[in-house]
Amino acid sequence: MDLDKEGTMKALVTYYSDTGNTKKVAEAVYEGIQEATKDMIPLKDVDSVDEYDVVFCGFPVQAHSVPAKVSKFIKGLPRQTKIAFFATHGSLRGGELAVTAFYEAVSLASDLTVLGTFGCRGKVKSQIIEGLMKKAEHKAWAQEAQSAAGHPDSGDLEDARDFAGQMITKMRSL
């Protein structure tokens, strides 16, 4: 681990947020990083990650996948970058569709060091739910996604802060 002159770890929290859910979680992750210098920068504004010891990268799960903007960012990171992923989704925690997105993110990061993942529910746009309710093959998921209203909630955000602390602890043990 390359620490700065004072021996302090540098962390970057970056995210892509479509509805504001992932931004809320990014803010909680940022708050959870202790004993490290840190920056929070929207994904579109990140020029380089070279000065950071760890990158926290957040995204909304879209069609049980990583959004193209995030995929491109991950693929462009320098080899051996240490990264932790967080995501918001309409599925239940640990649900198959959300887990599939994390598998994709980790596979995109094959040349990186993935420290961990964190996912929590996030409210899904009503027009998406309405559109999917009309398709028999998506109706069950759309009904599940309706129950994500009100998320991320205070419990989700506390879990995100805890996740950040765990990842910093993990970094220190490398």
C-alpha cells in the first residue's frame, strides 16, 4: 500500500447515480471512512485514480447488470487498483438479479484487487415498474421492486457506513 508522506491512506468514493439512491449510499460510504483522507467525486468527473490507495465504486443495478458508464470506468482502471463495489437495486438484498450484477462487476475487475461488495435496496422509478408490470416475464420482479420504495433507508445507510469501515480495515491488513 502506498501511503502519503504522513502515512495516511487515501480513499476515493465515486459513483454513478440515476435516481439519487446510489448518491445517498456514496455519501454514507464516505462518512464511514475513518482514519483516511478521502474524496467523493461523481464517476463522470474522475480523471485519475493514481493518487488513491482504494477506490469505492458505486452504481445502480440496471437490468441486473452494471451500467455501461460504470463498466467503462472499471475496465479503464490501472492494474491492481484496490476497489470495493457498492450498488443499489430494486431486488431484495441478496436476490439473484442484484448478485448477478456484482458477479459482472467483479469479472470486469479481473486485473484489480476486489476488496468486497455491498448492496442495498433503492427505490425504482415508477415508470419502469409500470412498464415491467405489463410484461408477464417481468411482473414478479416489478412487484418485488415496488417494495423498495423508501430505500435506501437509515438502516441501509448505516450498513453502508459499516461496509466502508470494514473495507478500510481490510486495506490496512494488506
